[in-house]
Amino acid sequence: MQPLTALIIFCVLFTVSLLGTRALITLLTRRAVIDVPNERSSHVVPKPRGGGIAVVTVMLVGWIGWLALQGNLDSKSMLIAGLTAGLAVLSFIDDLKNLPARLRLLIQAVAVAGGLLVTVPDTGFSNGLVPVWVELPIAGFAWLWFVNLFNFMDGIDGITGVETISIGCGLLGLSMLGGIGAFIQLPALAMVAAIAGFLVWNWQPSKIFIGDVASIPLGFLAGWMLLETGAATGDLSGWAAALLLPGYYLFDATFTLLRRVLRRENVFEAHRQHFYQQATQRGFSHAGACLAILALNIILIVLALFVAPAYPVFSVLAGLGAVILLCFLFRRGGQKAEQSA
């Protein structure tokens, strides 16, 4: 994709998402689609939720619409976009009616299984080193977990926007450098532009929340692109990049879940134990925590683009060290704030 074409597409999608989200603020407020804070919330004022309607619509229409205009519409893009849209519909119903967790998980698993049909390379994800029948369950579980952790981590103003933009920009960079296929560029660009328009209204103090209607589909689409990234090179460098780009989300969500399991807590129950939540409870602003995560993500992107191709293991270890350091600073900074209060 030519730089000027990419810039035009970004500006158009960003503007439509920006205006669409603003319209949703009024519409959802009138329809009383409101997130009412409780003891586990990180906000204190009721706000409309469902801003992700604009994000998903703009992202998918921009992606599939441009492919159709260019005459390049393919079955893989159609299937992934269709599954993403289906998850958005299901998740919006969940936003309104709180569907049973098992039903949501079952439908998400079906979507992941459908996505794997067009994602697994002929030689498998490990280039033939591991049997496909072993790889598929692992890839499916990882993708399903990523869908849900993306939703779990959506707990403060701006965090989903920052993480999605970071992952999308990392994927664009890898594609432009030839690390992954060019077909990733358009969905990644559409994702970044759509969420950037929403982020204007979701930055602290936010006017609207994204809702499951977008956090679940975004996790699904980003998870697909990361799987494609891992399989693209046929060696460890692709998987190193796929781990690095969402590194903070992966670590915070997985570590917190394992800790809750060890404590025999109900993992389906809402909580405020993520590192970023601890930070905001004890002194960090929502914007401050998001900017810290953004700074970390820039480091992870640099590692994925320039270090992982030559030193994949070292890049992952360096990225893990940076993630753990930020989580430690979140906890330590919060403890200091709590002590001085």
C-alpha cells in the first residue's frame, strides 16, 4: 500500500469514527445504555457504553469496502470480518442483557475454530516441527484466551485504545519491513484509525465506554493478525514479535488470572486486581497509567521490529523484563501513594 493511500484511508476512517462515536454518546444516553459504577469499577460517574459500535463498523466497512473497491476481496478476509461482526453483535447483546458466561465462551470458541480454518499454514504454525493436531488446540486456546483478556483488560479510560493502536502500529511496521504479509496492512490500518477516533472521546475524563461490543471483536481480530505474524516467518522471530506486541496485556491478564486461580477465587467475577487497576487505585491517573503503558509498548515495538528478527529469544526476555518492571513500578508507586495518603 502506498503511503499517501494509507494516509487518506486513515484520515477518512478516523474522521468517521470520531463523528460516529460523538453521535453514539447522545444516542446511547437517550436510550439509557449506561454503565453504572459499582464497588469494582474504576469510574464513579455513570457513562454510556457501546461506543465500540462505531469502532467495529468503521473498521470492518473500511477494510472490506476498500478490498471490494480494489477488486481484491478474498474469502479469508470475508470470513474473518464476518466472524468479527458476529462477535460484535453477540457482545452488544451481552452489553444489554448480560448473557451467561458459558454461552459467550461457546460462541467465541466456534468463531475461533472458524478462524483457524483459514489461518493455519500448509506446514502448520511450526513449519512442520510439531504435528498440526497438537498445534491446533494450542493455537485455538491461545486465541480464545486473547479474545477474553482483551475484554478483561478494558478497565480504565483510554487503555483499550492505547493497546490496540500499539499492536496495530507494530503490525503495520512489521508488514512494511517485510516481516509479515502485506495483506495485514489494511485490517491493521483500519483497526488503528477506527480506535483512534474513539480514543478522542474515551481519553480521561472519558465521555463514553467502548463496551464488549468492541473489546471482544478487537481481541479476535488482533489475535488473528498476531497468529498470522507468528506463522509468517517459519522460525522463532515471528512468534517473538507476536508475543512482544501485546506483551503488557498478555502478562498482566495471565499473571492476574493465575494468581486468582491459586487463591481459589471465582475467575468469572469482576475484580480490580490487574496491575494497572492497582496503580489507579493508589495514585496513578487513568491517563498516567495509559501513558506509561504506551511508553512500554514503544519499547516492545522496537524489540519486535529490530531485535526479534536476529535475536528472538533475547528480544522476548528483554520485553518480559520491561513488562515486569512496569508492573513493579505500578505496584510500588501505588504503595508509596497509599502510604503518603
